[in-house]
Amino acid sequence: MDHTNIVQVGPSNNDETTNMAINHVSKESTYPWKEEIECMVHGGVPMGLRGELWQAFVGVRLRKVDGYYERLLVSKASCYDKGLADSKGLSIKVQIEKWKGQIEKDLPRTFPGHPALNEDGRNALRRILTAYARHNPSVGYCQAMNFFAGLLLLLMPEENAFWTLVGIMDDYFEGYYSEEMIESQVDQLVLEDIIRERFPKLVNHLDSLGVQVAWVTGPWFLSIFLNVIPWESALRVWDVLLFDGNRVMLFHTALALLELYGSSLVTTKDAGDAIMLLQSLAGSTFDSSQLVLTACIGFQSVNEVKLQELREKYRPEVVDAMKERSSGLKDSKCLASQLYSFKYDLGSLPIEGLCNQHIVGNEPKLEELSRGDAELDLKEQVKWLKAEVFRLLKEKRCASLRAEELEAALMEMVKQDNRRILSAKVEYLEKEVSELHQVLSDKQERERVMIQVLMRMEQEQKVAEDARISAEQGAAAQKYAAHVLQEKYEEAMNELAQMEKRAVMAETLLDATVQYQCGQVKAQQQKAQSPGTPTCEDPPVRSGRLSRPFGLGWLDKNKANR
């Protein structure tokens, strides 16, 4: 989106400004994290971040104008009741009333039963749709917008949902939902061109059935796949579409669906089967990753540049067809009618009508009626003409009877052919059922074997768990026993140290006692001894077992070992 969106704001009682510009910057700027964001978008945006990222992709922050949404919701819409008229001469107020009635009809149909769209949620949805209809009167309100606004309202606040809807409708799908639907028709022609190039066999088969691709893909594009594929797949498609900033993902998704289900489509026998099959298969595309992967990787050559070239090629054709249709010069092959199956093939006029036109109209020339025979008079010419008319009428009646007979024969052949086809289908289905039964029995057998293996593994795991618990208990018991022995050892060492202290004290007391006794003996000897008698010398100190450290070296050695 390399364009600027200008929002025209009508006159208001509170604001005299009549025009406001909302500049939307281009998303094509390259950022260092662009590839990472692209990988995340292609892989699926988390649901909790989807609302914020969608607003960032659309550029709500730069687009938002304070107070504009509230001014659009003025109850009497005084800013629009100024006698303004559109191209058809209808006042905008009348259009708003028309949109209001259609909006009220579609509100209960929007995600019925969803808890977020209760009374308050529907009031918010009504305000968003009304505000957009007043914001862009050229589009106003059209069906499918209620689903767009409802989806946005589930992911973001009310005003942000309005600005996101404005960005999607005015930038991504500009000219798509207008009354002429020119861009929608152009995109369908572009898609048909690409499909004929990519899937020639499928296109030839659909052409033989009389099926136009636009009958199916038109509603896909107009609803942006919201009501076509499952919810998760549609959200993934919206992620990539809003991130890319253009409508390329619409083409990629349509091509991916045809790629996935083309082989089934070529087996259909009539137009109804082809359309119903494609719609049912598209509605069962629950593998969103496969769909997005096929769309984004399988069709990378279908880019915006190629699409713009094809649009420039087909847009004049659509515009000319619209002009011819509006001027009423001739029955134009407008693609808008093809989108909604409004195509009629006019048959030939009856012979009676042609005869009456010749009789009532201007009288033909004599040379033309008589084939150049100037000798016949007028009466003979009249008789000849009457005979020719009767003959033609008779031939017509014969041809009608013959046609009825042929039609009856054809219907009988079709019935027989249908019976054969049905019998073949029944046989095929019976064969498939038997194969499915066989597959189911094999699967049940495999499941039974797997259950036995799992039970055996569970038993072994239980035994291993018991052994582990027993080993842990034994280790805990050994650890406790070692702890008890350690405490006993420390207690014994403490007692040994006390005993050593007591031994040292006893030895000291013994030495003191011996010295004291020696002193007493010495004193007594000195008193009782005569002169010349030798004195008593100090007795030798006993060096017994108490004189040396009791087990001190052994104690120190044990302490060092500990």
C-alpha cells in the first residue's frame, strides 16, 4: 500500500473542520526484523498477539484521528443531513436509513451464540458498521462487512476495530465493495487468467461442464475466505494478507485450494457436483499449516507486480462492459452477474413471431418474396407465402415433437447412465468400506500390541522404580549407620582426651607428693643426724608410665587422619 488515504469528514456542530487527512505510511520499508516477523506470520500469529499485530499491519496508530469516530456516531447525523446527494440523486441520509435497516437484519446473523457478541457486543458492532457507512457513503454497508467488523471486535477494542476496518476496506479492498464492484470483477478475470495458465486440465474440464471459476471464487474473495474455510485457516489467511498489505494472499489461497482439490474436481460429472464438491472440500480444510505453506511457497511467482500487469490488462474491458451495461446499448457480459450466477442465455425467437413481424411490419420487397420471379402476380405470391408459412409451421411442430422425443430418450439414457454410475459408486464405496474395515482391524491389532508393550514397559518401569527406592533406602540406612559410628568415635576420642588429662594431673600430683616426702625425710634426717654423718640426697625421680605422654602421639595421628 504505497498510497495515502484521505478521509473526508463532514461538517460537525463541535468542529468546523471539513477535511482531515490520515496519512498511512508504506509498509514496504525494510527492517532488520522483517524476515523474523514474516516467518512468525507464516507460521501462525499467536492468538493473544493477533489483535495488536493486525492493528500494526494496518497502521491504526497513524490512521487514527481523535474524536472522528465519536462525530460519526452523532445520533441524528446532522453533519450528513445537508441535502447532499450521490450519483443516483438519493440523499445520504436516505442511504443511511437504508443501511441501518440492513445492518439491523445482519446483526443477529453475525457469529450467533458467541459470548462476546452479547447485547453490548452487538451494540458495539452496530456502531462500527454505522460509523463506516457514514465515513464512506460510496460503499456504505454491504453484506460480509458485519463478519469483518465482528471478527475485529473479538480481537481489539471498539474504536480500534473501526479504524482497522477502515484500513482494510479503503486500502486493501479499495473499489471492491462499491456499487459497480469494478476491482472485484477485474480480480476475477485476473484469477481466471492465472488458473488457465496453471491448471489447464482443470479449466478444460470445468469449461466442458459449463462452470465458470468466478461462480465459486467470487464469493471467496468477497468474504475474504471468512465463511469459506474453517476458522483457524481463515485467521491464518488474514494474518498473511494484512502483513503483506495487498490482496496477493487471496490469489495464493484460491490457487492453493485448487491445487489441493483439483484432482477431485476433474472427476465430477456435472456443474452442480463440481460447485458443491469444491465448496465442501474448501470448508473441510482444517490443516491451516498445509494451506498457508502451499499458498505462500507454491505460488511465489504470482506476486503483486504480475497481478498489477494483469489488472491493467483487464480493467479497460470491465470498465467498457460497465459503460455498455449502464447505457443499455446491448447485453454486456458483466462479470458482476457471473459472480452471483445472474447469466441468462437468450434463445432464438419462434417462427410464429418472425412471421408476425413480417406480416405486421413493413411490407417486404416483391423481389425478395418471389426470389426474383417478376412474372408471378401478387395473389400467387400471397398464396405461395401462405403455403410456405404453413409448411414452416408444420416443420416446426414436427421438429418440436422430434425434440421432445429426443429429450425423453436423452433423459432415459441419462437415468441409465446415472444408475450405472451409482452402481459403480456403490461398488467403489463398498470396496472402500471393506478396506476401511481391514485398516481398522489392523489398527486395532497394532493398538493392542502397543498396549501390551506399554503395559510390559510400565511393569518394568515399576520394578526399576522399586529397586531404585530400595537402593535409596539402603544408602540412607548406611549413611545413618556411618553417622552413628562417627558420633561414637568422636565420643570415644573425647573420653580418651579426658583420660589423658586426668593421667597428666595424677602424674603431676604424684611428683609433688614424692618431692614433699623427700623434703620431710631430709628435714628429719638433718635433725637426727650427728655431725659427720652423710646427708640424704634427693631421691631420683621416677620415670614411670605416667611420666611420658599417655598415647599422645597416637591421639594426634588419629586426629590428623580425621
